[in-house]
Amino acid sequence: MRKFTATAALVAAAISLAACQNSAEDRAEDQLEEQAEGIRTEGEQTADQLEAQADEAAPATEDALEQKADATREAAEAEADRIEEKADAVE
């Protein structure tokens, strides 16, 4: 009976430890995904501001601001994708 109790206690401890590990991994993955979403949102907001400035700017400046807005969106998207790949690797 003692062996059974000791074995049951070890199994319960192992399951508990495994559950804690998964929770930590889940939290890390969630944090990375939130970070990626934040980068996307910030990039989109910055690009929108640049486009609003472009609408008010002289024609030569307008093109440059629109290109900068596009580049900002692309950079934010690439960074967010990189972070999401990192989050996927946590699983």
C-alpha cells in the first residue's frame, strides 16, 4: 500500500508540474501574440498619420509620405510576423 501511495503521489506531482509548464508556455505564447498585435496596431496608426499628413502636403512631399506610410506598414507587418513565428515555436 505504501508503494501505491508513493507512486500515486509521484504521478500527481508529475501531472501538476506538467500542467504548470504548459501554463507558462501558454502565457509566453499569449504575450508574444499580444506584442505582435501591438506592433501591427502601432504601425497601422503611424502609417495612417503619415497618410493624413500626405493629404495636406504639397504633391512632391505627398508621394514621399505615402511611400513612408507603406514602408511603415510593411516593416510593422514583418516584425509582427517574426514575433508570431517565435510564439508558434513556444508551443
